[in-house]
Amino acid sequence: MQNAIARRYARALFQLAKEQGSLDAAASDLQIISKFLEDPALKDLLGHQRISSRRKKEIVRALWEKLVSRTVLAFIELLVDKHRERYLDAIVEVFSDLLRAERNIAVAEVKTAFPLDPEAEARVRQVLEKHFKKQIELKVSVHPELIGGMVIKVGDRIIDGSVSKRLALMGARLADRSLGKLEVGT
């Protein structure tokens, strides 16, 4: 249900920002708000049920009135009025997904055993853009347990070129072969 609510509100803001020609500004504003919400105290304050909507809107205005557009500020106030402020993180995420889809951008989660240098990141991005025929936004993370190589996830597709995966496959093949050749007592 949380995702359905977040999608509905994110789509509404997305459509409004698109009509106003302010998609970039709205995305930037939501990122600003998202950074503020990394503070658990503020997140708890806005999500607290005993604090009145009027007081929450005063807090929202005090924090963001000078930092974000009127449209996004009014949207946040609407969320507070409808008691949907707890969905704000999910709304930001869905809005970002909608913006990427609008611009033909895919997110590639790249797990590597070692940090990639900028040239390697550029090569990976280039290969993925050619393969998926989309602009690629890389999210690279280091996972030493991969031993070498990388695992790439784009949407629901996973490309596992890690050494740990290859070793596991090799081990499984060896186990299958050795079991087939065992002979019991002569």
C-alpha cells in the first residue's frame, strides 16, 4: 500500500511539474528535502502523530520556503494535510524513477571487488549504454567477497561476471563429474 500511495502522489507532482516545465527544478527541490530528511530527528518530528498539521506546516515553511519552489512547498504542505508526510522518501524515489523513465535513463547497480577508476567506470557505462540503448546512471559499490570481476544489475537483469560466481560454477561442475566417476567396491 505504501508504494501505491507514493506512486500516486509522485505521479501527480511529476505531471504538474511537467506541465509547468519545471521537472528539473522539482527534482532538485525533492533532493534538497531528501537530504534534510536524512536527519532522523526531523523525520521523526514530521512523522509524529501528536504534532498538529498546522505546526508541521510551520516547520516545513521555516525549513524549505526559501530553498524550494512554491509548487514543491505546496505539495509538501498537501502531504502534511493528508497525513502522508511519512511517504515522502518513497515519493522522492518514485519521482526520480519517473524522471529517469521520461529521459530514457536506466540505473545500473555495479558491484565490484575493487574500486573502479574513472576510466573503467566510463568504459562500463559506455558498454551498458550500447547494450541497453539508454543513458546509464552508475551506482558503484565495492564488495571484496566477489574476489574479482563485477556483478551488474539493470532493472530486472543481472549480469554476474564475478570470480566468486565462476568459482562456484566450476566447483559445482567438478562435484557433478567426480560423483559420476565414483565406483563402489570391486
